[in-house]
Amino acid sequence: MITDFTGLFNERFFRNFLPIPALDNLRLGIGTPDFKLFDVTSNRTIKLSDYRHQQPILLAFTRIFTEKQYCPFCYPHIKSLNENYEKFKDRGIEVLMITSTDKKQSQIVVQDLGLKMPLLSDSSCHIFRTYHVGQALGAPLPAQFVLDKDGKLIYRHLFSFLDHNATVETLLAQFN
């Protein structure tokens, strides 16, 4: 099988090519930066602050290069979060997955993977940079941030080659 790299070498790829490590700048017990992004699954704009005082949130920053090229570390993580989405919802937790693919690419991802959770498009990578998740080889790095009902950061997991993404079990355990 031939790998299709169509669309990989775009402006976003070159803007995120040089490695920048993730920074542990966001402090536990403090609110995280607000943002407004387009949710491809519901076809509406979502603002993080709309969830404050309503429900806890898992922000799952993921690494998707194009609509057909997934990070080998993130693809299983995306699938696992999607398969376990109801476990989060049953506990009153919303999962907001954030990708750097554009709206059109993100729509294909939603269809191909049958995503149930919101997929927020941050093609400018502004929110990835605001949360200091880092970047390498054409895309921002993955990270997970758990916010309590009041929007305060209670857990974060930043990418490393030894520990790519927090497991569903680890993430769910943060909400106890």
C-alpha cells in the first residue's frame, strides 16, 4: 500500500516543523485560557468558558497531519477516547478534542472515524500555542488537560516519547 502524503506539505506543516518542547506553564488549581473554536461534529462554535460552572472538561489536543495522515501515537488515543466517550458523558464530563486540521479536513476525520465527541478545528494552531503543547515535524504535539467544573486545571499530561498520551483510565481517575 502506498502512503498518500497529499496535502501534508502545507503552510501549517512548515510553520510547525521545527521542534519546540511542551512547556509546563499552566498551573494546577488555576483557570486555563479561554478560547472559541469551531466544532465540526455539531457545526457550531464552542467557547470554553460556556462550560464553566456547568461541567468538568477534558481538553484532548491531538496530532492529525491531514485527513488521511494520523500520528501513530495519537490515532489509537483518538479511537480509545471515542470508544469510551459515553463513560465520560455518563459522569457529566465533556470531552473536547482539538486538532490543527482545517474545517474540511476535520469533517473527513469525523466521518472516517465516526467521532461522537466534539472535534474542534484550530488550523491556525493559536490555541495549541496558547496552551504551550509544543510542536515537531509539521504539527503541534498532543496533550491532555482536565478541568474541574469551575474551569480550574486539575491534571495535565504533556507529550513525551516515553509517555505519549494519558490513558482513558488515567483521565477518568482525575474526575473522582
